[in-house]
Amino acid sequence: MERLHYGVAYYDEYMPHDRLDKDIEMMKAAGITVVRIAESTWSTHEPQNGVFDFASVDRVLDAMHAAGISVIVGTPTYAVPTWMVREHPEVLAETRTGPGKYGARQIMDITSPAYLFYAERIIRKLIGRVCGHPAVIGYQIDNETKHYGTAGPNVQLRFIKYMREKFGGDPGELNRRFGLDYWSNRIDAWEDFPSVLGTINGSLGAEFARFQRKLVTDFLAWQAEIVGEYKKPGQFTTHNFDFDWRGHSYGVQRDVDHFAAARALDVVGVDIYHPSQSELTGAEISFGGDLARSLKRSNYLVLETQAQAFPHWTPYPGQLRLLAFSHLASGANMVSYWHWHSIHNSFETYWKGLLSHDLQPNPVYNEAKTIGADFARLSESLIGLHRTNRVALLVSNESLSALDWFPLPGGVTYNDVVRRCYDALYKLNVGCDFLGPETSSAVFDEYDLIVVPALYSAPERLLEKLNAFVERGGHIVYTFKSGFTNEDVQVRTSAQPGVIERICGVRYQLFAEPKNVSLQGDPFGAGEQAGAVGTWMELLTPTTAEVLARYDHPEWNEYAAITRSRFGEGTATYIGFLPTEQLLIGLFAQLLQSAGLWSAEQKLAFPLIVKCGINRAGRKIRYFLNYSGEEAEFEYAYADGRELVSGEDIRHGQSLTLPGWGFAVVEDRESAACSVAETEDGAASD
């Protein structure tokens, strides 16, 4: 992309009356440069089997092109038409809850031959029709694709074939590695393989989850290959990945391996939704953006985020601007709202768009107009922000699935541990990338510190790769429940934490659910209340590690709670329980300082967030984001620059004030390679 894009999803088919010209007039006034169309309306484009009507697509493309607005066309395959289900009821996914029922979106079996036949046909008809249109800049493959729990006979048969290949046709090897002698679950002939829906075996259940994620990877790659036959030079393919959902975007998506699925795409896209009003922290925007940027190690598109959405998300004045620039700060090249207009019927009637139901200008739309103007004016300085971080978080779908089978007490999940670690780094203003289990050792070595939350299920080769990272001089932080099982969710027979024991210098045999347990003293200066021990406690016995904290409990006080070990040229820190966010902030602060990663950014702390990168002109850009309704004042501890929104000169050492929910974007005057760590006076450390 040669400019920042500011966009909306637009559904002419949903409008209560014809107002395309009026919508475009209002879009132009708001600085909208791109719309996404067509991904939701298969039944409009093919009202009966083999009968096609693309009039609405044609009219929108022509009108947008005449107005100078670009278009991303979605393949309309995530919501199936009624005629297909009548003719082929088997296209509905059979899940743990039984046969599917028509009505909602994303209810199909993405392996169904009938579904795939019709999906390929509509993709070819639509993309073949629009690919030569000058308005089209790219294609969105499907929409927030997941496997939708599909587990019917067709999927079970494919899973058996997958397992035969994985185990070399030997069911005895399957029985041994998955422990299927338990409760007579042995499978001694492949034709006896039962449906996995009733399994009580966590190894088999987690493997089925891995297989279902592969179905998603294969499905998206299949669609991308079809679209690629029509795609013209300069056009791209993308997909709008989403995340774990807690009423908002929250953590790693359990049903998709984002790292694997992203390989088939030209550009990663994401949908990021978050708490707003007084609950706005920016953490979800940062988490989703950092993960999206890490998938292909490049800039990404925000294909959906909220304008108004729910009543409890209607943004306070100024928040929409803060949010738009927050996405750019993490490396987005496009910010697009779902959606342009509020819908007047059906399921999402009260998920409001940029326009309310009256379709007239409103305060949110008026604020969007200022964003569009700023994006256009500042595009050259802000597009293509390159971020280089020295801290990474390793996440694992396999560990997520395994902990779904062996859950932690109190409903705590894998993503709770991930977010606890990430949010502490975020609030310390530590730039963070994400790594996957298959990431190469060479990429590991680009980081000084890797944080590994609850890596419950991991092959020995991954743990040895992390051991080698430490031996070569890296710093690593493991939380509890790491290294416990192998990739088959088989508990290791050595003393825990298994393969990583030798670098962590600690072992344990016992663990307990803590009740009224805290840490002795205040070892990290976070306050004694921050030392509460939550969810799970491993009773750690150091071998070569030093003890950073012990449990405060009349029966468990001789056991370590947090340890640090030197191994080779690096260090390994092990946390044996779920710490509070405040404690993690204190611990990470100590680790960052000892690892030489403490910089001017860490002088500032949440709710003032700082993000840094290099723009295409080679100049450092710093975003200062105030996630508070209160005014924030701080000393500008960096080289002289210019605040881009206001155009004001900024001097080293001067005081800057941000209004509540305000922000500033400062560009250095001189071109320079971005130093990811800076000394406390703002001078580059490298």
C-alpha cells in the first residue's frame, strides 16, 4: 500500500432504501478511502442454485471507482444460502451438540464436498467478474474462518486417515503414545476407530483439535489459490483473523493456527474489538496488532473494529481518534470499521455502525471526519511503520488445547495466563512480538528476552531450542505448567519441569491449589497485596537456581515460588504460580533492567502508553497514547522532533501535556535507525 487506508464495511444490499450516492458523499466527507463488500451476501448473488445476480456488486464498484474509493471484495462463503441446505442438508456441520440447524452464519462443514463445490463456483463467478475492475485492490478470503466444531462422519473419516498417516499405519504406536489402554480405549484396527466426540482421552482430544485447526489452514489456502488465479498485479489477498472472545477480543484463537493459516495470504488482516468508555485500556488493540504483525513479520490491516457497536461501547468524545492512531502505532496500514451503517433488521440490529439508524451525521461520524483528514495528511509519515522489538512472547495452540482438556482451577484458562504476561509488559511500555512453536532458532536469536506462558504441551525439540537460546545468552521467563507434557499431551516421567529443568535449575514433584497463600515479603516492590498466589502453585526445590521469592504459608514456606538460574551466557526465570499483574510488572521491571532492556519508555507507565517505530523515510516515530480521561503530563526525553498532528516543534526535555483520551505523534527531525532500547536521557544505546 502506498497510503494509509481508512475504511468501512459497506452492504448496499442491507440498506432500507437506495442511498448509494448519499453514502458515498458522506464517505468522501469523512475521508473514507476503502470499502469492503460482498463477503456476507451469497444468497443475494446466487438466489437459486446456478442463478447469479451481481448487480449490487457492479453498481457499488462503479460508484466507488467514480468517487476514487478503493474496494476489497470478500468471497461470500461464510454464510450459506437456503437453497443449498434444502438440496444438500449435509453441508451443515455436525458438532458435539448434534446436527446443525439453519439460520446463523458459519454453520457449515468446511470439508463437505457439496459445500466446497458451490463455494468454488461462487468464488470463481464473483472474483472472475470483478478482478479486472479498477476499483478493486484486494480480496478478503472468507470471514473470521474457524472450523465451527465440525465433527460429523465426513470429518471423522478424514481424521482417521490423518491419524493413520501420522502413526505410519501402526495403531499400536497410537495406543502407546496416547495411553489408550486406559478404560479399554485401545484401537487395534483402524476400522474400529470410534468417533472422537465421545473420547475421554486428552491426547486424542487435543490431536483432534490440532486436526480441526489444520482443516482451517487448508480451507483458507484452497480459497487463496482459487482467488490467486484471477488476482491482478498489485491486488492482494487477506483474511480477517479474529481472537478468543470474552465479550471482546481477548487472546489466542483456539480454533485457528494463525501462524500456519497466514502463510497463504499476501497481507494479514485482523478484527479487533475491545472494551470502551471508562474500561478502555488499549491492551486488546496492542495484543491483536502485535500478533497480526508477527504472523508475517510485516504490517497488517485492521479489517474490522468498532465505531459505536454496543451501547456500553459507544465511545467517549476523543476516543475514536485515540483508537485509530493506536492501531497505526502497532503497525496497521489500514483501519476499517464494521460497519458503515447500522442495520435495521435481524441479528445485529443493535451492533451500530459509524452511522446510527437514522443514517445522518452524528458525533461519532463527525469525529471520524477528523481521522480521515489526518490519515490523508499524515499518510506519508505514518504508513509502513517498522517496529523492531527485543522482547517476544511464545504462544502455543497445542498448549491451549491441552489445558482445555486439563483445566486450571477456578476457570482460569491458557489465555488468562498469556494475557496476564502480555498486559504486564504492555503497561511497562515494552514492545513485544509473538513467536510460534515452529519459529526458527534464528528468529529466536533476534530477541533478548522471551516470555513463555504455560507451555503445557511441547515437543522436546522446542524445549531444547529454548534451552539453546538461553545458553547462547538469551533471557527467558517460564510460568507454571511449562514443559509438563510432550506434544502428545503425555506427562513426562522425569521430575518436572522436564526438559527445561537443567536451564531453570529447579524441580518439583508436588503441586497444590493455593488457599490463602502469598509471597514472603515484597520481593519486587509491588506491594504486599500484589504477592497473592493464585490458581496453582508448584512446590519448587532449587538445584542450581537462586530463589527470588518463597511462599508464605505455615506448611509450604520452605518451597520456592520464583527462581532464577544462570545457564551458559543467559538466564532462566521460573514462576511456579499465577502471579498478579502488579507482581509481574515488578518482576519484569527487575528482569528488564538486569538484561539491559530498560529504556526511556519505562520511565512512563500505563495509562500513558508509548510505541515506537521507523517510517519509510527512516525517521523515528513515537506515539504517546493516554488511555485515561485525566490529563497526562510528562517530560519529553527524546531527540528534538515535530508533533505531526499539530505541527508543533518538540524539544528534548520539554514538558508535554496530553488531554484525557488524547495522543501525540512525534517524528524525529533527523533520519536514524530506530534504537529499540534507549538510555534514560533518550540517546540511542546502539
